Amino acid sequence: MSEAKKKSSTKPVKTVRHGAVAASIWKRQAPSGFEYYDFSLSRSWKTQSTGREGYSPNFFAANLEDLQATASEAASWIAGQQASMQAVSGIPEPAPAEKNGVGKGLPRAEATSATL
């Protein structure tokens, strides 16, 4: 079964909503067997003229606060689940800077008087 078929035939493990914005949280498994969570964002809409409803992957500037709140809550929920999985498996949690791909040991550019 293709990845697209798997995704459409399963339900999210959790849905977080703020206003018209929703995050669907999915539990995935890599070919190696590693389990992880990710989320997708959508915006619900309804036409006034016909009452037709649907979902869109596109957002308006007015959705910014709801987007931030939804993404933050979904990320926090995932972090809690991963911490629980790591506690059970005994694998230490990565340092905070490593979680976001920051702090990989790359030198940081610094301004000097010669470059100003």
C-alpha cells in the first residue's frame, strides 16, 4: 500500500483546533521501525451563498494567531508523547538546541571591526 493510501485510510491520533485552523497529528513509522509523530495544518471554510463546507491548506493573514496557537499546541503534544516514548525505551531526550536543528556544531558568524 502506498504512503498516500495509508494516510487517507487512517485517522489522526489527535486533532487540535483554534478558530478555523486545525492540526491533524499523525503517528508514523519509518521503514527502519522508528515511530514518530508529525502534523498537518488546515483551515476550514464555509460559503455563505450555498453553505458548502471544506478544508484548505491555505491561510489568510487574519489566521496568524490561530496558526501560531495551533502549531504550538500540536508541537507541545508531540513533545510530550515523544518524552513518554523515550522514558519507556530508556533513550535520552536530545538537548533543546538539537531538537530544532540548532547547535549542530557549526561556527557562528561574528561581526568584527574589519567586516563593518
